[in-house]
Amino acid sequence: MPSPHRRRFLRACTAAVGLGTAGCLGSEVPAETTTETETRTETGTETTARTQPTQPDSPVVWRQTLGSEITTPPTSTGDRLYVGTKSGSLESLNTTDGSKQWSYDADTELRGSPAHVGETVFVIVGKNELFENHGVVALNAETGTVEWTFSPEAWWLEILGVTEDVLYVGTEDDAIEEAGQTLYALSVADGTEHWSGEIGDPSGGLLTTETIYVPAYGRLYAYDTATGEQRWTAAVEDYSYQTVAATDETVCFVADEGDTRGTLIALDSETGEETWSRDDWVATSTTLHGDTLYVGGQHIAAFDPESGEKQWQAAESGFVPRVPVQDDVLFAGGGTVRAFDTEGGTLSWTWTPNEGVEGVVPSVTIGDSLYVDSWGRDDPRNRFKFALDVTTGEKQWAFEDGAQLTDLSADSDQVYVGSAKGAVYSLQ
């Protein structure tokens, strides 16, 4: 079953598609041919990497079969890829050829994608069942050995952010409330508690240089990252998941207020007082890039986050949850992928998938390629991945393996995806 946060995100996606045009999906999916190569891990254990040779008609660089469903997007550090499986193992793979470096068996389920900083990988372990306590496990990124664990016996846990020195973890349970949960700031080095503070059941988190923002049911919390002092807390009637964005002066987000859906709201980052709001049309998503806040929903628009001044508004609808902005082009999703000039909102191109895909969300740009996630009406709902030319919107390839796929993740060279078949793919 998807997590509450994943369900909220999918509802937002569906709402965005409902505001736009439905599209159609083709069947130009590359046939898969593989070769097997045996490699030896750092510990001397043999592992078989099923590597897909680079071919003009195939996006698969390599494939590694792990034998258990991949449940969350892999995490790449450039030379290493960390992948969690449904059986409870965390696997370290070489990003060049997919060969296995080490494996950690949690002996229970893994929750969410691994987080990485410096020489440490963090993973949440435990079942999402009533009265099941989660724990944090910190592993050495090179060897997979356990460095420390943290188990507050407070039901479920979620990683909300990580810096070079501090890991931020929030507690949650099945009774979603605006208070009664705890935010922990833990030492990356040894897991000791720097400080803790009260929050509600978190809907993600946003970490800036001096502040961590935690949106919860009915409330937004702001904590000083250095001291753990609560800067302020503000009532939020119905926060839209993954919409909080912050500059040094302003924190912005989307929420429903009374009978008004999708209001864009800005608070002073020092005091938490509202500085401006916009309810011109139903907003669903945000992306902050440089000094501009891009907002999706019934329309795509650009705002000055400090003043709330609208810089431009496009006629088209779309979805922009932290989507790529590259070379003065904003990429938006929804029923179609659209590319907008960031200076004035001029529509540069559109690309629409064929029947079978309900919506598409641009994930990342690498070189001349825009990589796109999608979701569909029928199971498996997350089945297709696409690559488009960033300049023209022309489809470079489509990928599927017939099973449910994770969302894409990326590094500077390639993208990665996990499959319910237990395979991890590197795509390019």
C-alpha cells in the first residue's frame, strides 16, 4: 500500500491532470537483450550483473537483478547506487556496470529511499503497521557496516533532511494530528541527539541554511537548525503536499483555505506572519529556482516570492513539483509535458504521450535529454519512463519492463529506476 505521503502526491498529480488535457501513449518500447558478466565484490563474493550493452535503439546501459521488488527510487552518489528491496536488503551497486559492492540485510522492511551524505548512508527500517517501531540505521557507504542505530520507540519515522553534520528525523503515526510528534536532530557521525522539538505528523520537510521547515497536518513548523529553537509555528488549514519553498526572507506554500482551493501563501521566514497570498486560480504545485517561484495548477505562472508580484502567467495548465529549470526553460507536467521560456512564459513546445498514460512529470535534465516519469490508469500505474529532447520535445525513447517501476533518480551522467520484478536499470 502506498504511504500517506505518496497518496497525497498522487492526488495532487491527478488534480493537475484534471485541470489540463488528457493525452495518449505509444508502444515504441525498446526490446531488451542482455549479456551477463561475473564480477567479484570487495569482499570476494561473486555477483552476476546482467549488463545491457549500449545500443542506438535501447536506453538500457545495464541491468542488475536483485531478486526482490525494488520499492523506492535508488540513491546515487555518482560512483555508488544504493537500492532498497521489499525483502529488507539495502544493496550497493557500482554505477558504471551495476556490479554489486555490498549488501545489508535489515531483517525487516525498508521505508523510503536511502539518504546519503559524506561516507554514510541512512535508511529507515521497520514495518508500517500499528505499534511497529521504526529505526534509523547508519551504514558505512564503502563497506556497508553498521555505524550506529537510532530507535526512539515512537512508531514510524521519516527522514526530513540531512546536512554534512546533522540528520533530521520526524516521528509519525496513523492518527494524523497537528502536534504530538517529535523532530530529532541527530549527529551524522554517531547518532547522538543534538536537539529535539515538537511537530505534528510530518508531510516531508524543507531544509535551508539556518532553518528546517516541517509542514504537518494543520500547521507549519520552523526550527533553527543550529540551536533547535522553535522560530515559530503557523496554522495551515489544508497544506498541499510537496509545495513548501523558501528563500532567506519568505516561505511559500499552497493550501486550501475554507472554500477556496489551491491558495498560494507566503509567510515571513523570521516571524511566520503572512506577507501575501494569491487565489487567482487553483494552484497545485511549486518550484523555486533562483529568485523566481514557479507555480502550477490551472495555469503555469512565475512570481516574485518576496512581494508576490506575478511576473507572467501562461494560459496553459500544468504541474511543477520541483521540476527542472535549465537554460531559461521551465519544464512542466500534467496531461502533457510543456516547455516554457522563463523570461515571459512563452510556450516553446509540448509533448503528449499516447493512450495508457494519465499524466507525466519531468524529473531531471542531463545533457540534451529531459527524463520523464509517468503514471497510468491501470496497474501497473507507474510503468513507463521517457526521454525527450530538451530543445524540441521530440521523444528519444520510451522504457518499460512490464511491471511497476519506481520514480526516476539521477546523477550527473544517467538515470536509474527500480522494478517490481526485482531489477535495477541504468538508463541513458
